[in-house]
Amino acid sequence: MTVCAQKSYVFIDIRNRQDQQNYPVTQDSVPDAYAKDIAGVLLSQQDILHGLSAVSARINQDVQSLSNSQGIVLVTVLHGAMIFSADLMRRLYFPFQTDSVAVSSYEGIQSTGSYQVKKEIGHSIFGKDVIVVEDIVDTGGTLDFLIRHIEAKNPASLRTVALLDKVDRRKQQFAHIKADYTCFVIPDVFVIGYGLDYIGHYRGLPFVAVKKD
Ligand code: IMP
Ligand code: MG
């Protein structure tokens, strides 16, 4: 197996951005019950579009090097990456199949540190080029587990994409773990929206927000 991405890319680091929690919640579509739980909007819809453009342009370019591909499979990590992945795949200009995988690790806001496949990839990915799409890399345990789980299936190559990375939260044992493509590095805050949840809620918010404690 070859890991094809020559280097890893981080497109936008917002950790030192001055206005990072000052965007107002403007969308009428946010239910009052959710609006009261939002400390601030970290990434607006406009920010997310910038991240999507940057990451999709890079992937579209890098995939051109897969001249002998037996097929590309885009694997969405459920459920957190479903919205990001749906937006990303509409910006990818090459043929690919879609699949998904679900891993459990997180109970509430504390990672349990033990990982389990809850929903397996449906296709055979043997000999194929796989692109895994994750919502967020936090301690790094889930991505580490997923990389090992997928590598054991002998794909031709594996690339990982993450919408968000809380690099300051990385556990020491996973210090080497990062996605090949990261849209946003964010501060150590618990975020919701644009697919990310707190016990199943808030995934439909159209932006990434910081959850009130
Ligand atoms: P890790 O294994 O600690 O890297 O955690 C990764 C998983 O935890 C992600 O796929 C998310 O489902 C979840 N997670 C981590 N941080 C957050 C957050 O701030 N909001 C929502 N989910 C999170
Ligand atoms: Mg989650």
C-alpha cells in the first residue's frame, strides 16, 4: 500500500483569529432551543465554502497522479462527516464510488479511548484508491484506528480528509496522526453544527458553532 499524498495540507488555521466567536447567529432557521446553546459561530457558511474550495481544488489536482487507478472510493465517516462529505463530493471532478463507515468512540463530550466499527464499509476496497472523509480530528484515536482498519483491507492508496482539527488536543500517542487534507485547525473548544453533534443534536446547523457549557 502506498500513501499517495506527498505531504499534508492545512488550509486555514483560525486559532489566533480575533473575531473567532463573534459572528452573530443570523440564520432564521436556527431553532430557539438550539440558539440558546450556541456560545458563538466559529465558522460561518462563507468560511466553510472557502475551506471546501481549497480542499477540493487540491484533491482534484492530486488525484490526477492516480493514472492506473482501479477505482476511487470515497468513504464518509458517519455521522459527523455526512454534510461535509456531501458538499465535498459535489466539488470533486473525477469518477468515484461512495461508501461509509461508522466508528464509535465518543460518549458525550469525552472520548472513551476505545474504538469499534459500528458500520462496516460495504465495497471491497482491495486495490482501490480510498479517500476517507472525517469531520474532526481531536485526540487522534479515531483516525488512527480508521487508518489501521482500512490499511488492513489493502487498498492501493489511502488519503484522509478532515474538515476540522483540534491539534492542541492530540494525545501524545497519536502525535503523528493528522489528515492529509485539513480544512480548518480550530482551538480547543467543543463544536457543533455542519454535521457535528452533541448527543445526536445540532448536526443540521448550517455553520460550525461553539457549544455553551
Ligand atoms: P478523536 O478520536 O478523539 O480524535 O475524536 C474524533 C471524534 O470525536 C470525531 O469523529 C467526532 O465524532 C468526535 N468529536 C471530537 N471533538 C468533537 C467536537 O468538538 N464536537 C463534536 N464531536 C467531536
Ligand atoms: Mg460525534
